Amino acid sequence: MMSGLLLALAVCGGQVQDDAGGGGSSGVGTTNSTAMGTSSGTGMTEFGACSQPGTCILADRTCCGVCGKPELTDFDAVALPSVDAHREAVCPEQLLCPGCPEEPNGNLFAYCDLAAGSCRGADIGASPYSECAVAGDCTLRLGLDCCTCGAAGPWVAVANKKLGELAALVCAADHVCSECEPAAPANLSAACVKGQCAVVEVMTP
């Protein structure tokens, strides 16, 4: 099963939810908790206190995680210094977890809601960062980590005009990424589907 950590980062639908509780602004542009569609999580707010971008991750809400493709509700948004304490809280004893197929959900990521001082979880495919009117509004991004150079992926679809805001949301203020432009696979493209950017497969020669 999942190890207990799913880093912010990865696009096709879902709901944006708050895994920390409370309201407030995300601290980036005009995007805030209401715009992101956030809602209350498990109540483990003691593990989600944050004060700067790039300090939150998604951690399994249960000891063994879930089978198949996880949803945002399967995780808590946790501040990096509290990862071990959160793990001990949800899994105080070493359990023998059942073996079953897993499928990562690359749409999910965590960020620090600066106004609320809390980590929150979100789905890029249901957030303002992927809103679009036409396919030209969208672009592919390698993963939802701070840096795309050398990122593990997967490829996600993001609104062109929101790339800077998204980077500011998930990157520490003083973090500098290596300069490189990952090339997307020829069989993937960014499309606008029902007002949200999405990754689609295309026919290749």
C-alpha cells in the first residue's frame, strides 16, 4: 500500500477540498479557499500549521492507504515538520496491510493557505489553475512539484496564465529551480474539457 506520503503533486476532474479545516485565502493572487472549493478535513489541524509556500504535502489519512486510485479525501494536508507525528497518529502500530493494486492520482497536491496558516489539499483539475475557454488556454506541466526540471511527473494540464501563480503556490520563496524545459511525450496534449484543462492522448504517426 502507499507509504504514507503523496507529494503535492499531479489531471482529469475531481473536487478540491481542504485537508486542514478553516477558511481564508491561499495568499496567491485572488485565489482563495472559497474559489478553490475547499471544505473541512479530518480535524487534524495540529499537523497542518504552515507559514510559507512549499512546506506542505499530502499524507495518507489511514495506516494502509487505499486500493486503486485515491481521492483527495484519502489524504491529510500536512506540514513537512509534522509528517512523522501525523504518521504516528494515523498508524500508531505497524499493521500488515492487505496487498492490492494501487494507482497514483497525479492531480492532487498540497499548498499552504497563508491567510489561514494551514496546509490544504487540492485537485488541479478542479481548481482555478486549470480553468479555460479553449485548448489554447492550456499547457502541459511535468508534475505539480515546485520544479519541473527533473520532476518525476506525471504530466498535468494547467492554464497558461496561471503557471506563475501555481509555481508561487507550491515553491518556497527562496527556492531556485534548475533551468530546463521537459519535453512532453508526442502522444499527450492539453485540451479544454468542460471549462477545465485536461491531459488527453492523441494519435501519433
